[in-house]
Amino acid sequence: MDVLAVKGITKYYGKICALNNVSFSIPQGSVYGILGPNGSGKTTLLGIIMNILRQNSGTFELFGELPVSHVRRRIGTLLETPNFYHYLSGEKNLQIAAAIKQKGAGDIDKVLKMVNLDDRRQSKFSTYSLGMKQRLAIASCLLGDPEVLVFDEPTNGLDPVGISEIRELIISLAKQGKTIIMASHLLDEVEKVCSHVAILKYGNLLTAGKADEVLVNEDIVEISAKDLDQLEHLLNTFQGVSQVKRLEHVIQAVFPPGKADTEEVNRFCIDHGLLLNHLILKKKSLEALFLEITKN
Ligand code: ATP
């Protein structure tokens, strides 16, 4: 089942088109990364889903229904960061959050354990590290046991330890069956944490799907010979090659990551009577792929 189905959403701020006819679906149980550079429309999209903003056109469904308020209550969000009281303990702050939300008062012990703050529950909020503050905010989202969690840049501003704690927490929440929708501008984060990804740029959806299908790195063997036509033809018959690209002076044979063997390619060409005058292996990283996808 899809937790969220976005259908042709467009949003303008005056003349700025923040989202342009965006459509994609989020399956239940996924950790869905909405990836894009600054200003690509991620926060706007999450704001629309959470009813903080209104789209100009398009619709979306939550759990197969129109997004009415009882359906929204099945979602916990960090979009509106809770205002915690600095002089009160983590536990007391959660009691206040539960009272405001009118849900989850009986969940406090459980959520403190889930975010690994049980042993610091009596400490004042002001004594928490940034990472602990963020974990308390996530604990507040978990009150009322929502099925879906929506996070906007959940590791922003944290140090490496805090970042890794939040990422581990997201992975563990997913293992407990939560669907997680998170915006991030960090390719590395999405790759480490997310099962699915949608890539946005200037409000346009560039691609969406399973992370291991969208974010594939690849090996490229760049080859040249006197007769490029013959070389191109021959490489298309080479086993294991996923794509043969003809550039101006060279041919690129694309292989799945770790699968390119330059010696094999060389031997294959010689065995077929073609002498190579150029042969190098290039590894295309995800970083390069992301830049390629999002460049002008
Ligand atoms: P970031 O990672 O920097 O937060 P984002 O991908 O979340 O970026 P949005 O914040 O959704 O992107 O912004 C998308 C576009 O809409 C940008 O061009 C931004 O300047 C514009 N925008 C966002 N909010 C407003 C607003 N309240 N008024 C006018 N323009 C806005």
C-alpha cells in the first residue's frame, strides 16, 4: 500500500515556481529520501503534505484517502520543531508535548527508550547536547505511535556523532515498521539511510524510485581504436557490458560497479583483431551522478 501518493502538485510563491507538477508515491515501510540541492522545493513539498502550506494545483492522498485531519494524525512530524522548555527535564517536556497534542501521554517511557534518552530523562533540556535535543524532538514526534514520520533535514547542524545517532535511530524506527519521509540535501545521507529516493531540482522531479536503482554508481572503461565504428560494434557484443556510449574520440563501455575488467576488455578486442590505442578505467561515484542529474 502507498502511504502517500502525490499527484501533479504545483506550488508558486508569487512568480517563483517552487514545485512544478510533481507526482510520485511512497510505499509503506520505506525510508523515502527527498533529495535535492538548496531551494529545490523539498520543504515546500513536506509543508503541503503536513497542511502548513497549500498547493496551487494537484492533489495528494494519504493512506489512499484524501488528507483529512484524522488521516493526518497517523503522521508524526518534525516540521514544526517543538518549543521545549529549557529549565524542564526531557520527560516533563514530553508530558507537556503529549498534553498539547492530546495524544501519547502513555507512550513517554516507551519513546524515551526508543530514542535512547531513558537514562537522561530527568536532566534539564538545557543540559542536552544538540543531538540529544534532536532525539527528544523525535521522541515527541513518536507520541501517539504514528505510522509515518516526516523529517526535514533531520541531521542539520549536528556534529558527526549526533549525525550518526540520528541516522541509526531512523534506521531502527524503519525496522520497527515506521514509514519515514525525509528531506535531505546530502546524497551520502540518503544513500546510507533511505530505501527510496526522489530527486528534486528547481521544483521539478528528476527521478524517483528504489535507491539502489536510482543511485547506481558505475564503472566506465574508456577505449579507443583507429576504427571506432568497428570498436563500438564489437563492444556491444562483450558480455557484462550494460551500455556502450560513443563520444567524439572514444567509446565508453559502462559496467555495473566493480564489474569492469580492463584486461578482459583488452584481450577481447585483440582476439577480435582490434588493437586499442587507449584504455582506462573510470569509476563514476554517486557524487558525480548526483551532480550530473542536477546540473543545468
Ligand atoms: P532548503 O534545503 O534550502 O530548505 P528546499 O529544497 O527545502 O531548500 P524550499 O524551501 O521548498 O526548498 O524552497 C523552494 C523555492 O521556493 C526556493 O526558490 C525558495 O526561495 C522559494 N520559497 C520558499 N518559501 C518561500 C516563501 N515563503 N516565499 C517566497 N519564496 C519562497
